[in-house]
Amino acid sequence: MSKTILPVAIIGAGPYGLSVAAHLRGRGIAFRIFGRPMDSWRAHMPKGMMLKSDGFASDIYDPASEFTLKQFCSESEVQYRDTGLPVRAETFTSYGLAFQERMVPKLEDKLVSSVEQLPDGFSLRLDDGEVLKVRRVVLAVGITHFQHIPTELTNLPPTMLSHSGRYHDVNRFEGQRVVVIGGGSSALDWAGLLHQAGIDVQLVSRRKELKFHTKPNGKARSWWQQIRHPQSGLGPGLRSRFFANAPQAFYFLPERSRVQLVRKALGPSGGWFSKDMVVGKVPTLLSHTVERAEVQKGSVHLHLRAADGATRDIETDHVIAATGYKVQMDRLTFLSQGIRSSIKAIEGAPILSSRFESSVPGLYFVGVAAANSFGPVMRFAFGARFAAERVTDVLARSSSKAQTGLSTSSVVTEHDVTSVR
């Protein structure tokens, strides 16, 4: 291990990791960032899906907002509107990769295999065998670590069961019968895209009805509508406006209230564009839950129970569990057992300070893992600006103190950062 101490390491290279990195770079704070850029979007979202977020709310953030999605689309000659025109996932992914090349050019496409706590920081081991010492770590790991599959399905073999975040190409299911479990955006996207690809698909949901965002009518909103239902990065409405624009105020709500709001607010729903793909086209069973699943004669047999108690069986070849994500610290197996056991959590998510710092000093969480502390906005790209600005301010102060208290030979400078290998 090198004796040189790196001030900051960022683990994860999605919208949050890239935004934090761009802000650190803008402040001249030395760091290294590890991960496959935009991995969740490149490999774990169904090809052909569209974002529920409006165009103006789908930026990745640099300090001066020099490279927005709008600018990328203009340069790439891709159609764009702030509102009313869905952003294709492929467009957002390409934008993220372009953002990385322009704003975070020294990203390292490597995995962090282990993180150990040291008396004055952390030891990181990379998948290429390199070991480095880091003073502070920012975890921007996104959602892929936290895929949730109900226990009623977990006995099925991997060849017959997958989470909706496992695959990217819907055509891999060609010639198979597929049942999608769930009623949220992922379930509706998968069901609609599979149907469009000519695949035999059925949707099963415990919800009484499917919910979709309201399709924009293209008309100017009256001043009264704008007051009662103000626009925000999370959609129209006073609650959404609060969640989107006041994550710091959200933090000071009682803990139990925060957790309940995150659980219930902005619940499962599809984009308005999903409705035409699903309703009246995809066979759908509502108010049904899976009681058990088993393999019989090479097929999956799902045993369902309706809300009125009636039972029903479905035979299929493959089950896609579009059943969401649950933050659980024990899923982050690259963190040492000592670190994981030291992280104070509520319902699996880390309890964070107002600076995004966990109970392990020097270990910060941004993105979905920070939702219980700063609200539902942390589940969306729109929250990355607040997280990046807040964490960068904290790390800038910490870096300044460290530079004051240590000799220049023991701290990495921005000039040195590319040679610390």
C-alpha cells in the first residue's frame, strides 16, 4: 500500500457519482472515482424504456451547469423539450457517457473489491490488485446492489427468475412465455416493451388499479394551476415541490415521519407514455399476489391468490420480478463486516448526518441510500445537484483542514492524483 493518502475516493459512476466528481474537480479537490460509467442505465434498464422525469429534471450536474441534457441533445441533434417530450433511456445513457468524458475524464473503469477501515481513513482494494489508502469515501452505488425479490419467488432457479434490473435486452426472451410481477414503472415498462417485441407476456400485480402519470395536454397552465400544482423536478404538486426543492428541510423532519414519507410518497406508477403500451394490450391480473412458485415439468407454476380469496394458477417459462429495490447495508459485501456492522441504520438504510456522513466517520452515502435522510428526491437524478454541492462543501472543508495539519508529502495534491497507482 502506498504511503500517500488520497483525500477522497468515489465508488460508483452513475449520475450521483459523476456529479460529485465534477464538483470536486471544480473545487480542485484530489479524488479518484471507480466504476463502470452509467452501468445501471447501460446494462440494467430495458432497452427502449423512457424516463418518467422531464427533460429539465434529467441533468447530471457540474458546478456551472456547463453541460446539461438540453445542451447534449442540441449538440447531438436529438429532439428535446424541457417538458412534454419523454427522454429515451438510450439518450440519457449517451448523455451520461458524454458528461463523463467531458467533466470526469479520469474516471477509472475498475471495481472496488474491498473497503477496510483504518485508524485515519480506509484501505481500498481494486479488482486489479491495487491497494490504496483513502481519507474519505463517497458511496454512490445506485440501485443495482439493492434488487428486491419476494421470498415467495426465491426458490426458482436463476434460469427461470430474474429481477427487472438484471437484463437490458428484451429480445433475450424471444419464444418464451413471460410473467411480470409488479405494478410500478419497471413492471409496466417491461410488460409493454415485451409485448411490443412480440413476446407472450402477462402482468400480475397486487394493486387494485394501475396508475400512470397524466399526459401533458400541451396547453399553458393557468396562474391558479401553477399556484396549486407548481411544477418541480419530481412532477407537479406542492408535496413534490417540497421533496424536490427542500431536501435539507426534509432532513429535519422527525425520523419516523421521514421514513414513512419515503415509503409512501411518489408510489408505483408508470409514465403517461406507458399507458398506451400496456392497457388493453397486455393481459393483466390485478389484486393478485403470489403465494408460492414451483417448477413442474420444465415450467414455472405460479400459485396466486386474489383479494377476495379466490386462487388461480399460471404456467409460464420465466418470471420477471419488477418488485423494486430495498436498501440493505448487508448487500454491500465489498464493505468489510466491521464497517457494515458499525453503520447505524433504520430499516436497512444508513442513518446520515446533515452532511451525508454515516456513523462511520469519513464514509458518505449519496443517491437512493440517502433517501430516508433527505427524501424521495434522492431516488431521482434531480437530487444529484443538492447531494454533490453539499458533500463537496463538506469535503472541501475537511480537505483544507487535512492539508493544514499534514506535511505536503503525505497528502495527494491535484497534480499528483493520476500517479497514485
